[in-house]
Amino acid sequence: MPAVASVPAVPLSSGCAIDKGTALAADFEKDWAGTADVARIHTTRNNTLPFSGTATGVLVLAEGASADLVSERAEELRDYVARHSDITGRITAGGITFTLVAEQRRTREVLALWRSLTADDQVVDGDINNASRKNTRGWRSGITAADATGAMTVFKDMVSDGGRHRPLSDVTSLTVSPERGVRPGLSVGTGFDGTLPTEAIAAYEAVAAEHPVVSAGLHPDRLTVVVAEGADPVRAGELARSAAPGLGDAVEVRNDSGG
């Protein structure tokens, strides 16, 4: 049984602490210390005002933790944060870190996404965080892929029905990119409201079909593509603008400076 099972549903001593965020972080570490298969516990604290604050606690599960064990710890942490609203609870397992919230539906969905991402050999690591606001439930996700081809594949799978990764039902802001230093570089992302970069993807793929791309940034409202030094940026720009007429002047294509 994890240590959290014995935590009473009553106010903690942190409620009267002047540095409440610090006290909440200490409570989290104490409550989860000794929990089976938890390799490390990371906490951060935010002491906003005297006697006011929040904390975030991350349970780093042991390498090789099974899907069943991750699900078990996730349900326990979901219950914990439901009773401790000033603490954000997160789990890291299989290279993916995700946030647990009180709602069971959202927990089931994020666990399903965790399972598919950790089973995808194109995914290196990732972070799925709660991005809910006052009147809107949402997520903010950042995924690292092995290379640019993998990044585009993972992005499309995560935003389309019928792909390898089932999209979360709440509004999701998503960015996928290769590992740092991998070339060609690529960052493809939605808007904060989940708007897809449909035209930017079409333009990027049109350019990449004819010119070597060094790096690119794809967003719903803009596109930047850097082509190799010997490529023709004028021709590449024409291709991009033809494929993405709605982006207008927000399309930038240039040569690699070599820097």
C-alpha cells in the first residue's frame, strides 16, 4: 500500500504556514515517501503571499514500471489532488511526464495517451500538463521525437481521429519537435486554442519535396522555413505561398546562413 493511503482528508499543517507553498511541498514529500516503485520525488513551491501559496509534486516512477502500476499510482494521485486543491500532482514514467487532475474522465484520457506515447518508438520524451482556465478545461503538451519525420508523424497522429494516439477531448495546445541538435530541425504546433497549422504543414511539405530543409517552424498563423545554402529561396517561397495562400505575408523562406 502506498503511503498516501493513510493520509487523512483533513486540512494539513501547511494551512497555517506563512510560507504555504514550501509547507505544501514538504507535505507532499512526506505523504509519498516510501511509496513502492517511486524512485524519486521532485517538488516545486510558489509562496505567492504570506499564508498563501501552491506546490507541485512529481512522482518519478522506477524504470520499467508496468502500465498497470502507472495506472494504479495515477489513480491514487488523482484522489490525492482532489483532496488537496493547492497541490498539483504529476507522474513521470517511461520518459513522459503528465499531470493528474480530479476528474476521472480526464485521468483516463491522459493515461491512454501516456500508454500510446510510451509505445511509440518515434517518441523520445514528452510532457502533458493541465492548462485549464476559469471556464475552459485544457491541456498543454510538448513532445520530443527522434527526428523531423518522426515529429511530423507524431503530431499528425496526436491531432487526427483514427491515428495512433487518441486526441484528448479537452482543448489541447500541442508542440512536437525533434531532439535538440538533430537536423533538419522542426517545430510544429497548434495554437493555444488547439487550432491546427493545416496550411503551414501543406506549405512545408511542398517545399521539402523539392528543396533540402535545414529547419522550420510551423504554426497556424505563420510559417518559417530555412532551406540549405544552395537552394533557391525565391522558388521555395513561391511553393510555400502557393500551398498556404491564407497565411499571406506570414510565410518566410530564407537560405541557411551557415551560422
